[in-house]
Amino acid sequence: MIIVMKPKSTETEVRKVKAIVESKGLEINLSKGATNYILGVIGDTSIIDPKKLLAFSGVDKVVKVQEPFKKANRLFKPENTVVKVQNSIIGGKNLGIIAGPCSVESEEQIVEIAKKVKNAGANFLRGGAFKPRTSPYSFQGLELDGLELLKTAKQETGLPIVTELMSTDYIDKFVEDVDVIQIGARNMQNFDLLKQIGRTNTPILLKRGLSATIEEWLMSAEYIMSEGNENVILCERGIRTFETYTRNTLDLQAVPAIKKLSHLPIIIDPSHAGGYAYLVEPMAKASVIAGADGLMIEVHNDPENALSDGQQSIRPEEFKTLMDKVKIVAEMEGKEV
Ligand code: PEP
Ligand code: MN
């Protein structure tokens, strides 16, 4: 349920409404829109009679919300959420560009790629230290050593780090060392992990599960937000369909759909969506046209010898070309890179 206050309602009127709702054991999510206050009511709202609320001065409308997600719902917070890490921004007018290898492999590799993607216009560095691999026999990542190498690359370039957390065991370490914690597709419904990162203040990049519906994905964001961390960035990375020609099927419709349903920023990862390097640039441009708030792109200086996802990684020179084109598209869409 949301309670929309009249444009000229006073803070005292808002406080009165808030108090009556809270006295029934429900929680209020208060936000101030461009012209008025909006009170999102969280909990079992069946115990409230909307007509009684309309009797309060200052109340304009009382609307029942159908969707099960509340804090992530645009009705509760009409303005876009913007996630800012130092000078790198995702959301609103800002297109955030996250680039780097699938896995951190060595200091030379991560530092060289970090410098090159930064020069091309990336504003975040990605790189997996803990890798969720389908096979236990595949490279699992350099783990904590990989995290140290990411920190070195950050020192060299100033780029904030985005990297995947798979286990609750390392939360404290990630909070200390990582700028944006990635939750991978396979862990999108690891509810214990979601709750625990929800108790931190570190921005979270929440990738869409392999077969997750948009509602399931937003409910996972809700798990994080309900614990207090509202800095969530959604990332569409392709979903499973009957089509096997490409690695996954990029659901570009998720961009306008999420924009309609939620205030959270949404970025696209065309690398994992298509699974092939040649698909990355066209889908990156299409993503920006569709209204995405950013991109996550796998870039490798030696794709042929990459320890993971070489086939979908583009070279630094190709990333530069992609960025030059993305900047033109972004300008058409009124976005800043
Ligand atoms: C990744 O970004 O490195 C990754 C493993 O992606 P996903 O969780 O989308 O498969
Ligand atoms: Mn990868």
C-alpha cells in the first residue's frame, strides 16, 4: 500500500499518518518526490482501512500495490536510484561502464587491462577472484590473491573494483576491499547471502538468475534492501531459453520493464548474454538505446589464452572502438559516460 500526500501537506501531517500506521506494527518507507511525500507501507496492510487514512488532512490518495516487492518498487520511490562510488556513477543521467577480464590471472594481466579500459572510458574495473564454474575441475580463480591483485590495479588506475562474492565467509574482507560486490547469476537466490550483504553498506551488483523471472529478480533485490542496503544495481546477463546458438538470450525488454517497475539502476552484460565476442558491440549499443544505465564488458589482453571466457572476451582495442560508438549512442539518449 502507498499513501500519497497532497503537494502542500506539512511535515506534521506526514508525521501523524506515519504514527498511526506504525502503531499497527507496520513499517513506513518515506520518500519525498518532486512535489510531495510518498509513504510506502510495508507489512500486512489488510489490517488498514484506506478510507480511514483518507480522513487525515494532507492525504491525497491511498493505493494498494499489487507487486510483492516494496522497497524496490518505483511506486514507493518515484525518482531513480543513483549509485555513486568515488567519481564513478551508475544511474540517472550517468552511464556506468564496468570492464575487465572474466578472471584475474596475474598482476601484469589485470594491471595492463585496467589501464587500457580506463583509457578507453571505463569507470569501474571488473575481474573475478572467486569464480563460479560449472565444473569443479575448471579454474576456480586466484581467490584472496586475486583480490590483492585487484587492489594493486585499483592503486595504479584509481578505478573502483567490482568483483563476485560467493560465500558469506568473505563478507568482511569484501566490505573492506571491494567497491561494488557482485552477486552472480547462480547465487541470485542464495537468500542467506543476500540477507547478509543487505546488512552492509557496500553497493551490490545483482545479476539476474539463469532462469529467473523479472519478479523473482526484484524479490532478490528486495531481500538485500529489506536488510537496509538500498544501493542495488541490477544486471541482466542473458537468460536460458530453447535457443542454444548463443550462450544465453539477452532479454533487452527487461530494461524498460525494470524501469517501469523499479527505481533501481539496470545495466547489461552482453558478454555473458551472447557468449561470443562478435555479439558484444552490437548488443552493447542496443542496450544503451533500450535505456540501460550501464554495461559490464569482459575485456582480455590475450583472449586465446584466457583462463575463463576467452571466447566472449574482446581485446582492449576492440573495447576502445566499442566505447567510441557507445559514447555516440549515449549522447543521443541524453546520457553521460
Ligand atoms: C561473471 O560476471 O564473471 C559471471 C560469472 O557472470 P554470471 O554470474 O552472470 O554468469
Ligand atoms: Mn565470465
